Amino acid sequence: MRLRHETIGSIFELAYLTLAANLLLIIGAAPVLAVALTTDTARSWPLLALVAPLAAPGLCGVFAVFAGYSTERSTAVFATFARAWRSSLRRALRLGAAAVALLVVLGVDARAAWGRPVGAVAIPILVTGMVLVVAAALLGLAALAERPEARLRDVARASLYLGIRYWPLSLLSLTVLALLLTLLTVRPAIALGLAAAPLLYVVWANSRFALRAALEPQGEPAHDVS
């Protein structure tokens, strides 16, 4: 009977965590979602790129919620999110802005090379660069969620290194993220109401595994992986 009660309690905790994390993600990424869901992104991508960094602190907050539950079984979702959002705000915005700027530059270059002889060489390199930028950004946000005081330069350097070193995990995270974006396009209610938190948990778990040595309490995130 005790085991049954504990199991039922865990189910309710996970359900609460999922719904609360989805709600906080919607709040944290409201400007991005508003543009993505109400405009034709093929035409409004400059505006989407402009507001995209605003979602970075919200992702840090959601990742912090996952970390708190995984390590301490904490269900203080809203307090954890708010604390992580505030503490990571400046660095997360800068990281998000840098990542989006790089993606725009690489994407524009890839579009310019499309259909030209140089494209056969340039496009694969540019696409690989875009993949690395997204992978490193996800790792960086996961790191800032737990170490918001870390220097952004060190976080970016460590994230790029670990994203390449653990490329299978990076590839899995990007696949899951692409699945979430696809679901958001075709079934936004399901994506935001149910699927976002479980899928982002997979992304966070992959990132946390790659960052495990850098995030040990006795070491600084960046200096452990120089």
C-alpha cells in the first residue's frame, strides 16, 4: 500500500511538473510564440530573429526546474523558475542574441550560395556551423540554469567543446527539438499543453549529461573543460 501511494504521488508530481513547466515556458517565450503562431515565418523571420533571444531566460528557468526535480525532487516549480530567470537574465539574453545572430549570418550565406557552384562546398560547412551553434546554445543555457554566475565566454567555449565531444547527444537533442518545433507548427495546443516539457526534459537530460564534469560543485564550469 505504501509503494502504491508513493507511485501515485510520483505520478501527480510529474503531471504537475509537466503542466507547470509548459505554462512557464509559454510565459517565458510569449513574444516568440506570438510571432511564430500569428505570422508567416517565411516572411517574418527577421522579426522572429529579433525576439528569439527573449526566450532564452525562460529556457534557463525550465531547465532549472528540471534540475531541481531531478536532484532534490523539488516541486517548487514557480519559485525555481523565477529565481533562475532572474539570475540568468543578462547572460541568457546575450547568449541567445549571439546564437541567433550567428544563425542569421550562416543562414543568409547558405541561401546566397544555393544554386551556385560554390554551394556544393559552402552549404554543408554552413549547415554544420548552424548545427553546432544550436547545440552549443542549448548546452550553454543548461549550464547557466545551474551556474548563472559563470562567465559567458567560458560557458560558450565549454559548450562548443562539449557539443562536439558528445555529438551523438547533441544530435539527439536537436532531433527532439526539431520534433517539438514540427509539432508546434501542426498542433500548437498539444505541443504547448502536453509535449513541450517532456521533450525539453530529454534535451536538458542530454545537455546535463554532457555538462556533468563541468558542473561539479568543486569546479568552475568553464575551467574544467578547457
